[in-house]
Amino acid sequence: MNADYGAPTALAGPLQQRRALYQPRLPPCLQGATVRAEYGEATTTIDPAGAHAVAQAFPRTYGQRLVTFLAPDDAAGADKAAVHERPPIRVGVVFSGRQSPGGHNVVWGLHDALRAYNPHSVLYGFIGGTEGLFANKTLEITDDVLASYKNQGGFDLLGRSIDQIRSSKQVSAAMTTCHNLNLDGLVIVGGVTSNSDAAQLAETLVQKNCKTKVVGVPVSLNGDLKNQFVETTVGFDTVCKVNSQLISNVCLDAISAGKYYYFVRLMGRKASHVALECALQSHPNMLIMGEEVALSKLTLMEVINKICDGVQARAELDKYHGVLLIPEGLIESIPEMYALIQEISILHNNNVPVTEIPTQLSPWAAALFQFLPPFIRRELLLHQESDNSAQLSQIDTEQLLAHLVEAEMIKRTKEGRYKGKKFSSVCHFFGYQARGSLPSNFDCDYAYVLGHISLHMIAAGLTGYMATVANLKDPVYKWRCAAAPLTAMMSVRRHLRGPGAIPIGKPAIHPSPIDLKGKAYELLREKASSFLLDDFYRTPGGIQFEGPGSDAKPITLTIEDQDYMGDIEMLKLYLDKVKTIVKPGCSRDTLKAAISSMISVTHVLTVMSHPLNTELPLYHFN
Ligand SMILES: O=P(O)(O)OC[C@H]1O[C@](O)(CO)[C@@H](O)[C@@H]1O
């Protein structure tokens, strides 16, 4: 473990230095030292059929009320109230989940809020993540320690290890640390797994009369911690922006030489949130979404045929290049691959040595395993993640697809079905490159705000809650700060076959898949055939930290809430921009293309036929 965590380091480059000067914004309710907590309704869970199981598993923390944070009635008075009336608070913070851009700002926000609340408060960071928590290895967070980590990427202020506080040994080690440090609060930073563990730890601490309050903060590049309380996670925006830039570079490379198909796999685990957002930002030719594959129960060969049909359709236009996106979890969405992975997982759990796993598979799984290229076989056998899922980042699904597509194209050529000249592929996995990026302004602000909320949750004595912010699509001054019970986000997995749905496994916060009835998916469907054939590539460019574009938000975050029919501001924006790129009298198709090339979140036809739109018709007379 690196002994230098938190050691003040000089920021090497001018951009890093300038970013360290960025002051994240706060909504009005967080601008004073205290807040007013307003208690709402008692909660159940987002999974009504699983509510009983959740209530049984979390007898002391289930059903807590929603809490909204508002500015105190008399903000000036409340802040003037003698600091000694607010006892100093002792808090620990741990990076539990994988690194995600913006994570450092949670610590910074928490630190600033603690100091404003009472300057004698103390914040400890656990060195090396959960292992530091178990071993009570701390670093006291001070202004000096934070100086070179403000608005910077990575989790290197403290580091991380495993995203697990689950076994009774781990839970009891965490409790001992909380007790020894006399912590009032413990802030756990991470995604679905870490926040499920936070809920369990909170419940245990209440049951054992430990005073430490446990608070979760939604930080994960995957964007899959999403539900009625959580709009997005810290890091998703940055990672999508960086990946979209890389994808659009690859698109331009592809069209320039016209000879390669790029198969790009994107980090984000099983749900396709990152892949969908990047597709809407960069307009690649194809996106194979895990949720679609799972819904239609497409087999591996059906997925391959779908891609080959696309390649063939493009060859008819004399196009021999293209860009295909896939989420890293696609492999688990293909039914027969999922079943194979499940068999391997059971054998792992039964401690069968890796070398013997292939010999103990069922006959059909063994046959599928043998059919796969050796590199995939080796990767499928890797040890599992802490949540017992396959190590998706290590499975080169893009190479598997490229390999099978190539074989199928050769076959189609021999059969005379493909008259194209050639097919060549190049594979990429975009993940780690983006995960360490400097965070966008959105992620800097969001994380800093969540850090502040965490302090107010602890001060209010809340435990087993997650810090949340609503209205994220709006400017920061309109953000609404709240706390939602972790149990309210839980569901219980079920066997859907057989008589009734049988609950399996412990209640947990599960990753949310893409909503196939949502507006973002609908937009992608609308554009799919144009993306496939028109090479309508969009270049979003690098993350902007200042000036126009620096406040851009994820398309998938903003679109779900947009009411285009009524959005006059949006319409005006389109009008102004359209006028700069097309001339009156251009064809309707040119106009459509111009609108959708500017901002992907358009419902182009809706905008064009909007009753308030008196000017656009002039532009599509032809
Ligand atoms: O750093 P590691 O262990 O390869 O983690 C990779 C995993 O972490 C994530 O980046 C975040 O959960 C996943 O998208 C990915 O599968």
C-alpha cells in the first residue's frame, strides 16, 4: 500500500492547478452552516412485493421517513447561533466503490461543511479504502491535505481496495474502528454494492447500540444506481464525456480511411447506461444494448447476425468502415452466455479449482465453452467480483464479437450472400482511460454538494440513508437536497419461473437497467437507422471546464424530464442555431439533420411542428 496517501503534492500541470481553483457551487439551502430538516412520509421500498423481506432483514432501519434539507427559516440568525451550541462532529469517510471522477470532492464538501458547522469537528479518511477502515488506518483531512486533490480525478487522496463491508468479520472490524475513533458518522462512497453494504452496516450498528451513523453517497461511473430518489451517480457525466470524445475520434478515423470496423466495449457493468449516453453524444453506427438483447432473448449467433446484417447493408452503400458500441456487460445479457457464467460461478462458490471447472460443466455448457475462442474461455474462468458476478472488465467481449462477425462475413462471402469487398476489425476497451479523468464541472458540483449533505444527515442523526439531490438537470441554485433511506431503494431478486415468483438472495440495492420505455431509448430508436447508414458522426470534443459547454449535462439525465412541447427556451435555442447553419428554403431533411446534429436531445419532429414555432417552417419549404 502506498504510504504517501494524502501527502501534499504539487500539481504538475497548469490545467490541474487551474482546476484546483474551481469553487464548486452550492444550492441556497447549503450556503449556511446549518440546514432545516423537513421530515416527509415514511417509506416502504421500490419493490412492493419484496417489502416484507426488506422489513425483516432491516428491522431497525426499514420504513424511515424521507428527509428534505431546506435553508433555516432565519438563515442569518441560525448561522449566528453560537458555534458551541453545535457540538463538534467526528466523521470518517471511506472510498468503498471503484474510483469515479469527482470522488475527491465528496471529501472536500464534507470537510468544508464540518468546519462551517463547528471548526473543532474532525474528519478522518480511511487509507486504502475498506481495508483501511477494518484496520483503522486513517489520515486526518485538513485544508493542506485537500489542497492538491480539489476537483482532481482518481481516488488517490486515500486509495481504495475491495468494495465489500459484508462478512461478519468485516462488519465487526468496521464497528470496532467506529468505536475506537468515537465516530459520530461514517460516510461510505460507492455504487450499488457499497450502498447495500452501507445499509447492512447501519442496521448492525443500530442493533449493537453503536452511536455511529452510516451515510451512503452515490458515486459510480456506471450510472446504474438510479431510482426514484437518485437521478444519477457522481462520475457518470465525466466518463461519458471522455468516452464520447474517444468514440467520435474513432468515428472520424473510420470514415477517413474507410477500411476498419471499430468494436468498442465500454465500462459500466451490466447495465448499458454509459453505452447509451455515449451513443447519443457521438452517433456511432451501431449500439448493441444488453437490455434489448436480454428482452428479446437474442442468442450469441443472433447478435452476430444482427451486426453482420448492418455490415452488409453498409456495404451496399459501398461503406466498409463503421463503429459499433457494446456495454461491457453485454456478455451476461446473452441468455446462453449468462447460463454458462452462472454455472462457472456456482463451481467457483463450491471452491472447485479453476482448472477443473471446465470438466464439471453440464454437457450443453461444456459444448458452448468449447465453442468459444481460448482467450474468452480463460477470461470466463477468472475469479469473481465481490458481488459474485463475473469480472466483466476482463472479458474481451468486443474481441469475441469481432472474431465471430469476421467468420460469419467470410461464410456469407463464400455463399455469395455478401458481395462486399472486405471486412476488417479493430477492437478497443474504453474504461480505465476515462475513469481517471479530471471531473466535469457537473461532477465537481454534484460531489461537493453530496459531501455537504452527508454532514447535515449525520448532524440530524440519520443512519441508513443516502445523500441525494433532485432537479440535477437544472442549474445548481435549483437543486433540491434530501436524504432517502437505503432500504427504500432495495429489491429482492426472484425466480420468475415456476409457481409464483420466489424471492432469492438478500434484499439489496440492485443496478437499474435502461428503461426501454424511456425517452432516451426512444430517441436512440428514432435515430438507429440513420446512425447505421448515414455516418452522421457527432464530435462532442473534450470536456469543457470554462465557457460555453462547461455546464453541459448528460443527455440521458436531461431528456427524461424534458417537456419539449412546452419548452420555449429550448425552441429559441434551436432557432438561433439552425439559422447559423442552414439557409431558408433548404429541404426538410437538411433541416432535420441540422437540428439533430446540434444537440442530441432533440425530438426533431416535435420541435419542427411545434405550434409556437412560427419561424422554422420558412426553413423547410422544399
Ligand atoms: O478496476 P477493476 O477491478 O478492473 O474494476 C472494473 C470494474 O469497475 C467499474 O469500472 C466500476 O464499477 C466497472 O465498470 C468495471 O467492471
